[in-house]
Amino acid sequence: MARKRPVPPGSDFHSDGPTVLSMSSPLIPLFPLGTVLVPGAPLPLHIFEERYRRLMADLLALAPADRQFGVVAIRAGHEVGTDGVRALHEVGCMALIVSSQAAPDGSYDLDSIGTARFRLLSLDSELPYLRGTVDWLPEPAGDSAALVPLVCERYAAYRLALGALRGTTLELPELPSDPRLLSYLVAATVIADLSDRQSFLAEYDAAARLAAESRWLFREAALLRELSAVPAGRMLDVPGSLN
């Protein structure tokens, strides 16, 4: 299928926001993955499974702006194998291919970026890879004015606590004032379980997302400070996009 490649050093959350999709069909190609993609976040992939080589061939035959696929986190099952995926989460994110390279063995390395959210309505298995009928989700800001400074403060405290745990100082990136961009930057760059990241993605508007992230940041920073350890099951390495 596909293997997520490490985000190259210097790769950043893209702060120009979700793009307008040029794809007119509500039936989109799907990439079930064991990760959650959010708008603006980079997603490098190594593609090796035959059905997803077919997907790449189909996408690369399109105009560059149409080379998009839907990333949906796996709720039950695993990525590889014809019967690996048993259940998918309902809300996903489109990924736009920004570069790709074919290898002699027929596999691909590609870099993509999250664009727009969707809600999965139904699945189609006519082709070797899954497709889905979707509804595009709006991106309202909601009543978020008071939440932006609070989340910025708690994000800084979280990074400070995480850096202290690792014996280093994590540089704080410039944080956007736009609530939608800030909400996705936080969702993309914290070290969170899949279920937490999925809940961030699925929130209706930026205000609800920021409120959920504010609570999460407060809790995680306290755990990092008081327990001096990441809770069991969490990876300790900071994603490359944070540097």
C-alpha cells in the first residue's frame, strides 16, 4: 500500500490554508492510512502496493491541480493487504500531490499536502483501490476571538514542557492569528494519539477545535511537567515539522 515517510527537515505546516478543490466529482479516490491528515500539513508517502500504484498512475494522468486523493484514518484494521481495512473514520482530508518520483521497481515516493476536509458518505470498490462519495465540509471560524491567545499561550507552555523533557529548547514558530490556521497548525504539530488528532479534525468549526486543543494542551503540558514522561504509547520524538 503506502508507507508514511519521515517529514524532511525544514518541512512546515503550510499557513496559506485549505485550497478550493477543482475536482467536480463527489466520488473521490481514497487512501486509508494509520494517520490523520489535516489541512495545511505535509504528508510524504512511499507507495509500493500494486493497487496504489494504479491509483498513482490514474492521478498522474490528470492535470496537476486535480491530483488529489482522500486520506481517511483507519478505525479498525491495518494498511497493508486486501482485507486489512475493516472500518474507517467518517471525516477525512484531501491530499494534493505536490511532487512525485517513480522508482525502477514501480514504487513511488511522493510529497503531498492536506487541503480540504470531507465527510465520507459511502464506499465504492469497483476499482482496485477504494473510492468514496463525500460531502465537503465548511470551514467556519465560530466564536474564537478569546480562544486564539489562550491556545497560543498553552501551545508555548506545551512546547516548553516537551523541550524540557528532551533536554532541549524547542523554538516556538510564528503562530497565525487566523483561528482556522492556528487550529490546524496545533492539530498537525502536537504529539497526539490518532483518536485525539481525529477528534480535532472532525470538529465543526475553528472555535470548537481550538477549545478542544486548549484543554488537550493544558492536560498534556501538566503531564509532561509532573510525570517527566510521555504517557505510555506515545512517541517521544518531535515531528520534523516542529523544527
